[in-house]
Amino acid sequence: MSLWRDLYHGDTRFDFFGYRRRWFAISGVIIAVSLFALVFLRLDLSVDFRGGTLIEFANPNGVSIADVRELVDDAGVGSAKVQQVGGSGIRVQTAQLEAAAEDALVADLAVLLGEDPADASRQSVGPTFGSQVTKSAVRALIVFLIVIALYMAWRLEWKMAGAAILALIHDLLFTSGIYALTGLEVTPATVIAILTILGYSLYDTVVVFDKLQENERERGDRHTYGAIVNMSMNQVLMRSINTSLISLLPIGSLLVVGSFLLGATTLREFALALFIGVATSMYSSIFLAAPLVGMWKERESHWIKLRNRLERRGGAEEFAVHETAGRATAGAGAMPASGAMPRPPRKRQKGPRR
């Protein structure tokens, strides 16, 4: 219970900055696995991006996927993808077909499934249109990142802008890697979810950076930047956890109830990207973005001089507590004086005058 009480009051003393190499190693593994999946397994793009013909039928008689695939192969349609959707529906995705070939395939599927050909759901997208959609999505993403980087560099500073963009790329790679590993189809709904993730990730990161700047102004002459990172992160930790949990609960309900129980595959494509993105955004804003800024800022001449001055005043062993956790146990009682990991100031409660 004491941990939850400390979290609620912002009194935790987790050494985020001291363990930064551990967080960077975890992120490095995540990025390496995601890149491997994207390069060798590839994303399964829907017809909206690569072009093709999509045919969907209800399957009340429960015809097997193998029988449908055999019919499609006999029809001479190569490289077709057959899958079950919506609990009992059948989806056939092929390269773009001519009108006559598409009509013939729909008629054969209707006979096999015992359905009326008019009940088929059809979608045909040319390769040119699919290529344009892909290019537009990539162009919008690049413009978004540039505008956000410029705004954050103006509003905060360029090092914070760089750390925020790296955290965004981390979140994008991780989410895309999950889709490549699982083989889930990437649809326009997935792209919308990813753009939503970018906004959420930036919001969480900006909250952290704003607290960093506030503590830098108030305590920048008495503590190293690493110590300020630790204090700021412990102050906003509960806020980040609460914000993420509040977001993950309805997204999880949408994912489980909407997609798996009700069979709405479109919801699954949207909700899964949101769920993964929000979870990894919480991680990157806490364990990646802030330690990156702290590492870059502590290389500035001002913070180097302050570090040397505090080291001479408080002793190297006391000062090193936020640099190498576990090595500086002797100076734990003097951490505020050494600038290692200060406690946030408590607010005084005003009472009635007597």
C-alpha cells in the first residue's frame, strides 16, 4: 500500500535516469525485432493500398476454407487469399480481375456457399489508386513529423523535439512490427489508428517535458539534469499511468467485445493498433524520451560545470547515485544536497487562522 500511496502523492524515488542504458537496450531489441519483421515478413497490405479485388460472402452452411480455396484455384485465380471473417463469413482477395472473370468467380462462390450472387460484397481497387493511397499516407506522416518537430523546437527546445520524434518512431516501428509478426491486415482503419497513436504519444511526452522545464527553472542551479529528470518523472509517473489505463480500458473493451465476441473485423484492425500504440507510448514517454533528453543535456557545458561543483561539494559517491544505481548507497541520506535525486517540494495546506 505504501507504493500506491507514494505514487498518488508523487513521492516515489525510482531511478529512471540511472537505469537509462537498460531502457535503451530494451528499446533497441524492440526496434531490431520490428525491423526484422518488416523486412523479412512484410506487412499484409489490404487492397486499398496494393490494389486488387475483394469478394465477401456469408457462409451460413459452414463451408470450409479449404473447399473455397480449391474452387478459387480451379477458377484459375492465382495468389488468392481466402480467409474467414466476421465469425462465419468468407473473404476472397485476389489481384485485380476483369469484370467477366470477377462475375464468374462470384457465381461459382455463390453456388458453393448456397448464396445469391447479388448478396456478395465486392470491392475493386486499381493498382494506381492503391499506390496513390500509400504515397499520400506516407507523405502525410512525414509532413506531420516535420511540423511537430518544428513546433516543439520552438515551444520547448530542439533536444526535446528530437527525443519526442525518436519516441514516435519507436512507437511506429513497434506497432508496425507487431502487425508484420502477426500477419494482420493493414487497412485504412489501421492508418487512422496509428495517426491517433502519434497524437497520444506526443501528448504524454509533452506533459513530461513541460514538467522537466518547470523543475529546470526552479532547481537548475542546485541539481544535475539527471536528478531533475528523476524528480520530474516521479512527479508525473502516476499521471501517465492513469492516463494510459483510462485510455486502454475502453480500447481493450472495443478489441475484445467488438472484434472477438461480435466478429467486427474492422474494429479489430482499428482497436489493436490503438491498444499496442497507447501501451508503447506510455513506455517510450517515461523510459525513452526523458532519459534521452537528460543524456543530451548533461553534455552541455553548463550542466558539466554544475556536475563538477556538486561533486566537489557532496562527494563523488553521493553524486553518483543517479548515474549508477546501487553503487552509491553510502550517500543516500544526502541525496538532496548532492543533486542526485531530490524529492519534489510538498505543498503547504492552508488552514483557518486562529
